Amino acid sequence: MKANQHKPGWPTWIHWTFRLVLGLTFIWASWHKMVAPGEFAKIIYGYGVFPGICINLIAIFLPYLEALAGVCLVTGILPRSSLVIINWLLTAFIVLIGFNLFRGHVFDCGCFSVSETHATASAWSLLIRDFLLLSIGICLWVQFKRRAMIYKD
């Protein structure tokens, strides 16, 4: 690092807090889906956008991808790669929720619970939450890129 440069980016505690929020959110969201993949498959079917042949595969694979990305982001194991996965998942969730909102389709997102008694959240609140999480993810990505560029020299 050059003498006239100072430490890049945010204070470490902000960076860590953002990683913790995103990582724990994805770990928490994956738990119920891993425990009840059949119920999660019904929720995926309720979105009305996936071909039937893919639904079981998505219901089994997606929760483990969410959990792995969350754990990696929190622990610092391949944090940039896990952040790319999390940001892509959030983007996909935003597109799916937005599409269903646009067509007036009522659905249960299955984000944090797959129980039948879980009340369906407002699609607008889901979009706002996912946009907030994505904005945290984008901020973290910019931070990772900035640190990589400065320490590259």
C-alpha cells in the first residue's frame, strides 16, 4: 500500500455486520426448506413459472445452495463467490416476485417458512425486503472489489 493511501472502504465492523446480516438471513431462510423439501416443492409449484420436471430438483438443491452461500459469507470462506451467489439469488427472487405481482398471482413465497399456516406476506413487502438485501449485497460487492484493487498493487 502506498504511503498516501489510507485503509479502503468502511470501518471493519460495518463490513462484518453486512456480511453477518446477509449470511444469517440466507442460513435462516434455508433451514425450513431443508427440513421439509416436499412442502417447499409445493410452494415452488405455487409460483406457477417452473416446469414440473424442475420443481423437485429446485426444492432439494436451492436450500443447500442458500445455506452454503450464507455460511461461506459469514465465515469468510470464498466470500466474494458466495456473495455473487447470494446476489444472483436475490435478483432471481425479485424477478419471480415482481412477475407474480405483475400478473396478480397470489402465492406464498416460502422464504422463511414452509408451513401451511404461514400467512402469505404482501408481495410489495417481499420486494422491498429483497431490494434492501440486494442493496447490502451490492455494497459488499463494491467493497470487495475496492479492497481487491487497492491490495493488488
